[in-house]
Amino acid sequence: MIKDLANQALDKALKGADQAEIYLEITENVDATIQNDQVDFAKEAYSMGVGIRVICGDRMGFAYTTQTERITETVARAVSNAQSNLVDENFAFASKSKYPQIKGVFDKKIDTLELENTIELGKVMIGTVIDNNCQPTSGGVSAGCAKTLIMNSEGVNCEDTSTYFSGFVAVNIPDGEGVSTASESDSSRKLDIDPEKVANKACEIALNSRGGKSVQTGDMEVIMDHHAAAGLLSTFSQAINGDNVQRGRSIYADKMDTKVSSSSLSIYDDGTLNGGLYSSHCDGEGTPTQRTAIIEEGILRNFLYDIHAANKGNVQSTGNGRRASFNDMPAVSLSNLIVDFKDFEEISEIKDGLLVTDVLGAHTANPISGDFSVEAMNAFKIENGELIYPIKNAMLSGNIFSLLKDSKAASQQTRQLGPFVVPPLNVPSLRVVG
């Protein structure tokens, strides 16, 4: 059915445009939301939408609809938008291609998952928190299936079907005159989210964070746990965006094939990663996904591109033209960013340092300079390889690009949080402000 609809839309679009592209998306979701100590809202949702892009004389136009009977009108709006747009010879659509095999992105259990199942998972999470003598404040369990189809006038025909499951909980517990808070989450392509594990981890962090002490201002060794590391890497991701590079918004703009990080570090963007949260046969333009080496043993090798940025830079798209939804235009974005270190130094080897579970304010970092100042969340003092006591009211300041020149991994265990596949980071010297 969806292929017939896409073909009909493509035929109509080509009557008024030189080239056309149809992006069709169907999503089905079940969600249970936690508020305080109960599942207070649960819903099932279904949506279908069509995004239409056209090129008319080197002008790009876009329109979308959720009503299949209004395809003709939507095509007309896309053509009208193109006629009002500026001429840009770099506009193009993907060419017909072969697509990579992608594994581990669909779990057939989604077919039998009911709303009551997500409600039950939410209740298990709440019960586990209460059993730990903590108070749940917010959270939820989500499950969904997405089907996308991209067709264009160049012969592209790429279909993807994937599932997504997630669980999240935030908790607090009395701590003197205030409260100790913490949160934990997990996401997967498979229905293997363990609500008890997620809840127990959040409670463990909150309980251990009670009675926090101040820390003296100074430079010290800092372990950035998975959530903290992923938070800071969002700034790094802006610097490898090919569009930002072309606009002079990247510190790496003139650093290609030079050393930019520790020789121990390699970073890859891999849209084909087995079970990756952002793995797919193609990106949002119909370009095949691939594994792209960004940094190899400290040397900058590539940036990420969609078709427009690639044409502008006279290079090939890396398959990173991604869409948030059918109602959005493609833009350069990460798939699964893998951070891989050769060198490790674990907590047990640290004589004097700090463990930071998460950071608050990473979005305020300067995306061009890389400078950041963030609040250390659920931090703990390390002495002689042991966590001695919790730390309160501490800030961290530094520079993400300098950090990558000196850091090692603090463990071989990686986690995927959003697009980032990261180990905990060991930063040998970072300014800690008490």
C-alpha cells in the first residue's frame, strides 16, 4: 500500500517538477508516563505522513501532509515553494544504489506488545524505586515501530522498518534539609529493557549521593561516566558537521589529515552498526549508510555530509542526511558515533580524583571554541582507587577539543546514549570549581 501511495505521489510531483522525492513514514507507539508514584498517563499513537521535495530549475521546494487524499495539493505547495526559493546548483537527490544489510534493528515482539505491557513495566519501575526507599518523581516506558520509504525520480527505492524501546526514571530521597536526586535510562532496538535494573541504578546513585561534601577548587583527574561523556560530546559533534565546516563554524575546518586528539583515540560514525539506535539501510535522503572514520589514531580523516553539503564541498555524501520526521527537511546529523580508545585507566588506578555521573548544562558549551562550564551531577571523590564520599555543588570547566587530546577510557564497557557509543572517559586534568 505505501509503495503504491509513494508511486502515485512521485508521478504527480514529476508533472510539475524536474526531479522529485517522496518520503513516507508510518509510526506506531505505546507510552506509559510516570508521575510521582503512579503511571498517570498511557497512550497508543499512530501516525502517517508524507514529505515531498521537488527540484525545479535548481530551486528546492518542500511540503508535507498527513492526509493522503491531499497529495495533489501538497505537490502543488512543494512546487510553489521551489519557485519562491533561491537558485542553488548544489541541490540534488540521491542516486539509485545498493544498500547495506542492517542487523538487530527490529524486534518482532513489538507485534504482540500491548499498552498494558508498558503500563506494567512502568509499575515495576515504580515498585522497585519504592522498595529502595526512594520516591519516583518522573519517568516512563516507551515502545514503537517506524516504517519509512524513500522514492525519488533518480530510481531510489529504500524501505526501512525498525523498533525502539526505552525506559527512564528520576528519583529523590530526603537528604538533611533537602533531597538527593538521580535519574537513569536505557534504550534499545530490542524489548530487553529491564525496569528493575534502571530503577535500582537510579536509586543507588541517589542513595550514595546523600551527605555531599564540598570540594576545593583546582585541577584534578576526572572520570566522566557514560552520561557525562555523552553530554559533552554533543559539542564535538558540531565540529565534524560538514555544513558547519563550510560555514566557518568548526575549529577543525583547516585540520584535515592533522593530529587533533590523542593517538589512542579513534572515532567513527557508523550507520550500519549492529543494533545501533540510529542504524538504517539509508539516510533520510536515500543515500546508503556507511561506516565513516572521523578520527583515526588521533588524525582527522573525514567530516559528515548530506548531499547538499557534499556537492558544495565537491565530495561524496557520507549518508548523514537525516530527518527528525516526515515533516522535516534532511540535514547533516550523526548516526551512531563510536568513541574507541586503545588506552585505559580505571578508577582503581586513580589516587586522587573525581567521578562525575552526569553533567547539567552541556548544551551551553561554545560549539566553535569547545569551551564548556557545566554542573557536575552525582559526583564522588576518588581516593586510592575507592569512592570515598559524594560531592555537592561542583562545576567543571574546560574545553572538549583539548580534553580529547589527553583523555583515555576509564573502562572497556561502552553504552549507547542517543547517537553516542561511549566508554566512561578518564580526563587527567580538568578544572573543578567548588
